[in-house]
Amino acid sequence: MIFPTDVLAVLRDPRTEIRDDLVRIPFEIGRAVYEQVDKILKDMSGRWDGRKKVRAHVFPYRIEEFMRQCLTAGEYPSRYDQGWYATPPALVTQLVDLAGIRAGETVLEPSAGAGALSGEIARRGGLVDAYEIDERRADILREQGHCRRVFAGDFLAQDPMEYAEGIDKVVMNPPFSNGLDHILHAVQFMKDDGVLVSVMSQGLMWWSDRKSVEFREIVEEVGGEIEALPDDSFAVSGTNVRTCVVFLPGYAGSRLRTHDWLMRQPLQLGLFDVAA
Ligand SMILES: C[S@@+](CC[C@H](N)C(=O)[O-])C[C@H]1O[C@@H](n2cnc3c(N)ncnc32)[C@H](O)[C@@H]1O
């Protein structure tokens, strides 16, 4: 949900205290704006604590870094809007550590949102190519300036062959509705010996459709792992959706349809092109 301009102005006001688990507005604001601020902070699971020594909205988690993400994005996740969830800071560190990003490596973030993951990857020296379907968030990524390239558009419609060579690492937190499609597409951008780390809906650990079953087999074959995250991992982002982390290390000769794998296929397609 987009913050109304007045609310954004109050929350971005340097006098507004946003620290630890609370948001405190220690100055006068009009009643109508206050009501909007109050509603939004409650949508984000804040609770008004009117005791004299508190007088603030208190959250069941540390709001500080997360609110910074929301204020940068100009939007917030609420119970009524399941579209965008920033990756919470602790999970960002966990994912980027797991991917083992080294300075100078190329990294793909295919659903980059407002840059929670891409910012940390860039801080560690990764050269990030980010995709984001939402134009406004893509603009935010450009303004942040930490990505090597930002593409605004549908990642699933991107042709991996537009890359002359594969990407070293993929780090992602794709939309939960079709996360596996995003992961399988991202693999096609990766080198044979690349590494993919992704958040996914925990259903991936037991879904019985063919695509999910085959994916779990491949993860096992390559020595990867799918590990459940604690139930409250996304509480900070306003949702209790259950998630897991996929760790997928590639190697030459694996069953993964990587960028290198695709590069080994094109001769036949070339023949068809000539015949046409
Ligand atoms: C769960 S959020 C994660 C944001 C970001 N990765 C992070 O860690 O904070 C998913 C993001 O994917 C974007 N998205 C959804 N479908 C997409 C698509 N087909 N191509 C590119 N981005 C997409 C959404 O707009 C949203 O910003």
C-alpha cells in the first residue's frame, strides 16, 4: 500500500522517533492526518501504548530498519495488501551470507523490490543486476544507485540468452504466488557452478505437483538444501506466511538448466532459423 503524502511527511519528519520497536510522534499534527498515521501503523501491526512514559506505537518486533525500507519505498505491507514484502534485515544477512557473495561477482536479484537484498549484496562488492516489475520500485532502485543495472519489467519474460555469459550468484525473494517459476527462470541466468539462494513459500517442502517434486529431487542431487524458516520470519513485514530458504549450488554436469546448459543447445535452433 502506498503511504499517503501527509503520512509520509510525518513519518519522514526528523522529529519523529523510529527506534527499536516503537514509532513516536512528539509534535502536534492535525487530527485527520493523525488518524491516518494511527491506522497505517496499526495495519503494520503496531499497537498504541498511551502510558505516559511510552506514548508511542509499539510493534511486536524491531521496526527501525524495516520502517527505513518502507519510507524509502514510499509503501508499506498491510494485512490488506499482500503484494510487496521487503526481506527483513536479519534474513537479508542470512541469505547473503549463504550465497557467499565475494567482491566482483555478478549477482542477479530478479524481483528486487525496494532494494533490501540488492543493497546488501552491493555493500559486499557484488555487481548486481536487478529486475523489478513495478516501475516505481524500479525507479527507487535506480535512485539508490547500488545496482550495476536495473531493468523495469517482468523478469519471467526476460531472455537469459541476452547475457553473453552466466551470472555467478542469484539471491532472491520472489513473489510467493509463483516463486518456483521465478527460481527455475533465474537458474537459466546462472553459470553451471553458480549458486542460487531464494526465499520460497514453505509449501515447496511438501507440494506434490510434478514441478515441485522434481525440483526437490534436483536440490538433493546437487547437494543443496531446503530449510524451513521460523514462522515469524516475515512478521516484521506484516505477514505470517510460512517460508523456507532454498540453497541451490550448481556444478558442471548437473541436471540444472543453467545459462551454460542453454549455451550448449543453440546449434539445432540455428538450423531451423536458416531453413525458415
Ligand atoms: C516479496 S517482494 C521482495 C522484494 C525484494 N526482493 C526484497 O527482498 O525486499 C517481491 C517483489 O517482486 C516484484 N515482482 C513480482 N512479480 C515480478 C516479476 N514477474 N518480475 C519482476 N519483479 C516482480 C514485486 O513487485 C515485489 O517488489
